[in-house]
Amino acid sequence: MSEAARENLPRPPAARASFPRSVRLLRHSDFEQVYKLGKRHFAAHVTVFYLPREERKGVRFGFTVGKFLGGAVERNRIKRRIREAVRLHKGQMSSGVDVVINPKKSALKARFTELQRDITRALEVIGKCD
């Protein structure tokens, strides 16, 4: 079976990775609050904004990708890659904090391992600031 044909097959439910609503920032006002009141961590391929919350219930993530990074296809690809890097490492976080990740232009050409390294380091820094 060719690789293209394999990609079109549905994945079994256990293999699907999820990013449920409970761990996402959904409202514009939440994003604005993190930008205005939060702190920043700069990495090679992303800028991470974070703001501790009063209620200490988990972490919520938001992703913003500006149009300067390209068309919808490129922007969605970057969001998927960053979302996957966060999903793999979000278990490191336990306290209540809102995190917004904003990729830089260099994220277009970055390898996934480089994005993972930036995300991991940012989450470590956020974890130490609690």
C-alpha cells in the first residue's frame, strides 16, 4: 500500500490524539489578558506568553499564527506542529496558568525536534515561575 493511500485511511480511536476544550484558550478576552498582564519567554522559533491564574486547575493553551507566516495551509501546518509539541510535553505542567504560543517566521523551516526543544524549555521556565 502506498504512503498516500495509508494517509487516507481512518485512524483507530486509540491512536487519535486530542486537545480537548478544557485545555485550550477559546475567548479573545483570555488571549488579550495573557498578552497584557502576562510574562514572555523568547525562544528561537516561538514566543511564549504566560499568565498564572487564580484557580489552580491545570493549564490552558492558545496558539496564534499571524498572516505574515503565509497562507492558510502554512499557518495551519505550523499550528498542528506546535499543538503536537505541546501535547507531548503538557504533562510537565500542573498549576493553573494560561499559555499563548506565537511562532516566529523561522518556525516555517524548523525541524519538529527544534520546535519540541523550544516548547519543552518554555514549559520548564513557566513551571519554575509558579
